[in-house]
Amino acid sequence: MAHLNTNETDTVQIVATFEHSPFVEMAIHDLGELGVPPRNIVALPLENLESQVNIVDSIHRVDGRSILDGAMMGGTILAVLGAIYGFVLYWGPVIWGLLGLAGGFFLGLIIELALNKKKLKLSSSRKSEVIIEVTCNASLKDQLIKVFKIRKATGFVTKPQSNYCSASSE
């Protein structure tokens, strides 16, 4: 049974920070593939202090809610209704479906803007971060740093090993 002791000279601790994104899970998966046992990986997510609704989300800054959600729902609903009732109206289902799509999109957007005007921001600000601490063999240090860089870590530090415990026992 291989158990890493943090006071040994052949181990290293690396702490990295990530923006809360899918890259965190990919980095943890990559660390496991390098042979780092799960008990030596600690991931601590930090909480946001205030939550705001964003107009557009990206893969790096996702909160699951944006202003365009209501616009898309409105566009979908009115496009379906326009296509259905377009069979009995003069211009036909395709034109009425497209008109319903455009009208529903703008109607949904106006409703979302009215409901969220106090919490509105133009784009996502910096979201919460995740801190990952890894304890592993010193031979894996360069590979860990490479994984952190590939998976878009915002920063990392190698914790120095303190030898005062072993020096005081002599």
C-alpha cells in the first residue's frame, strides 16, 4: 500500500486555481490518469457572494441562466403556433412560423429584460473559482503543471515542504 507522507522529500504539493468551468473536471480526470490517487486530490469550490443574470454565457463563465432563455422560449412557442395556424391563414405555415419566431423572440426578450432589469449585466464577470491541491511524487511535478496549463488554470504554486518536523526529531 503506497501512502504519501507530506514530510518526505520525494513528494510535492501543488495548489492550482481554476475558474468554475468544465476544465476543472477535465483536469481532475487527467490527474487520475497520471496515477495520482483520488485521496491525494482536494478540490474546494469558492462561493460567489452575489449572483447576477447575464445576457450571454460562455463555456468559461456559465451560471445556467441568461436573458436569452426567455427570448428563445418565446420564439419557439410563437413559431410553433404560427406554423400551426398558418395552414388556415393567407400566407401559409412557413411565413407565419418565421413571423412567430421573430415576434416571439423579441416579446420574450422584452419580458426577460423587464423582469431582470435590476440584476442585468452586459456580460459575465469573473465567476467563482475552484482551488485544487494535489499531493504526489516529485517526479510528476512537470506533468501536473502541464495538465494545469492545458486545462486553463488561472494560477498555480508549488508548496514548499517544511522539514522542521524531521529536523526537530534528531
